Amino acid sequence: MKRNLLDFDAGGLAAFFETLGEKPFRARQVLRWMHQSGEGDFARMSDLAKALRGKLAQAALIEAPAVVGDTVAEDGTRKWLLKVDGANAVEAVFIPETNRGTLCVSSQAGCVLDCAFCSTGKQGFNRNLTTAEIVGQLWFANRSLRSEEHPRPVSNVVMMGMGEPCLNLDNVIPALRLMLDDNAYGLSRRRVTVSTAGVVPGMDRLRDECPVALAVSLHAPNDALRDQLVPLNRKYPIRELVAACNRYLERAPRDFITFEYVMLDGVNDADSHARELVEIASQVSCKFNLIPFNPFPRSDFRRSGAERIASFAEILRRAGLTVTTRKTRGDDIAAACGQLAGDVADRTRRSARRLPLKEVRA
């Protein structure tokens, strides 16, 4: 079976070339062709010997997930539906802005965590994506969006798509290394963000092996409420999560954790909740990203009003905290945060097992 070279980071590709009897610098050449030039045809890699090109054609291929859907929102946000096998597809979303282009990348087909407000969890968990399927989203996006003015239009990557990255680190870490590698995408660590719901062992491993920017999906200021909104909290409560955040920052003391906080009307948006967040912030270097909830079919939640979000943010700012409110992008094509699953069947019947909204609010 031919090996997909998108599966290899620099070290893995050098080891593969060794099995072919080739020197490591040849691997670096191919790495640049693949990721910097977006080339998928060995025959067009002009500085490789003809014999090597033939050898690669017999032993390897360069293949990203196949595109089965391509939608552009009114605000320019673009969503691709990418088929990863006969039964599963994932989504990647490109968000163009004046000074940067951000790609939201998926790490799993479906998600096991079942956060109450996220549509992706309604699919249940299907499988982890391979490194090729993860970095292939970036490889494909750059090829699709490339122009003379922007040969590599993706300047930032956020692992905030479908799935929990810290439950698939065997494949996520090699993909991250490619994003950072000067012979591949050459992104700085601050331009690559992993978002986790708080998988503490995964956070520790990421810190040790490939510490990039870290975002933590907090969404509640106390364990009682977070247990309902983010069930993973029952295993790793806020006290343990904050300790893991501080350990993560030991590698880069000047950095900070971004706490993501989806704003749910009447659930987690009271002034008292904001004051509880101030207490959490006193324990770790952080900033807050408030996210207006994006409705999806069969959801019991509503988006907090603009005035409520502004008042909530002001309490945090008065406490000296940095706060941003995410601008809703791509919601007309179901590309916004929490909508990446699209209109899927509730195959796991999770909605039947979830507590009614009035019990969550209590």
C-alpha cells in the first residue's frame, strides 16, 4: 500500500526516505514541495532526480480528504465538507479578515464529549482523524485559496473544529509540528491554537511535546454548572483544570490561556457568574473570549442578548481582565462555533439522556 506523505512530520518523513535508501535532505526537499508549494504530483518536483521521482510514485502518494461540499457565507467565511472515508465527513472553515486568514480545523469525526450546547456532539464519536486528514485540511485550504497576492493565505490555524484535539494527540502533534516547521508552513506558536474542553493529561502532554497557544472551553464558572454544560468536568473539575493551565504556562511564562465562554441566555450569563470568573482569573494568567451561542436544531438554549453580553464583559474588564467578544461569522452556512456538525441525526440519542434545561439552570 502506498504511504500518504501528508501523514509524516519532518522526522517521520526522513525515516521513510531512509527506508527508500535516500538521504534526509531529500525529505526536506519534498516537505517544502508538499507544504510550501502545495504540490501533490511527484513528477512536478523538478529538483528531485528522475529516479527518485519514479521511486516515490511507486511507494507513496500525497492525498488530502476529498471535497464533497463547498459553501461561502455572505461575510466571506468559507466552509468545506471533506470526506475522510466511506462513512464519515468533517468540516474545515476559513475565516478571512483584513490582516489574517484563520482556518478552523477538525481533529475527529464526531466528538465523544457531548457538551450540552454543541451540535457536533449530537453525532456521537466515530473515529480519530489521521495526521494526513488533519494537516490535509490546511494543505487543501492553501491550495484552494492561493493567489499571486497570497500564495499561502492561511496565516492562523485553530484546532476548534469537530472533535477534542487532546483525545487524538498521536495524530494532532505531528500535524502541529508540520504547521510550525520552517520547511512546511512556518507558522509561529502563537498563530496555532489548540482548543480543549479540559482533558488534563492531554494538556500536560501537549505542553511537553509541542506547546502552542492554548484555549480552554470553560463555559461555566463553577463545578455544579460546568458538570451539566461540559460533562468532562466531572472527571477534571475546575480546580484541576486551572492547575493544568498553570503547568502549561510554565514553558512560556509570558503567555496566557484563553478561556472560551459561550453565552447562554439565563444559564451562565448572570452578573454573579462574571464575578465567579474574576475569582478564577486571579489564579491563572488568562483572557476571556465570550462567544454568542449559535443555535442548532433540537437545542434548548438561547443566545444571550447583546446588552447582557456587554454588561457581563464590563464586569470582567473592570476587574482588569482582557475580554473579547467573538464576532459571529458564517452562521448563514452553519459554519459558526458549535454548528460544525450541521444537520445531523441524533444517532446516539444523547438528547434523550440530557437533563432538561430547567435542571441545568438550577
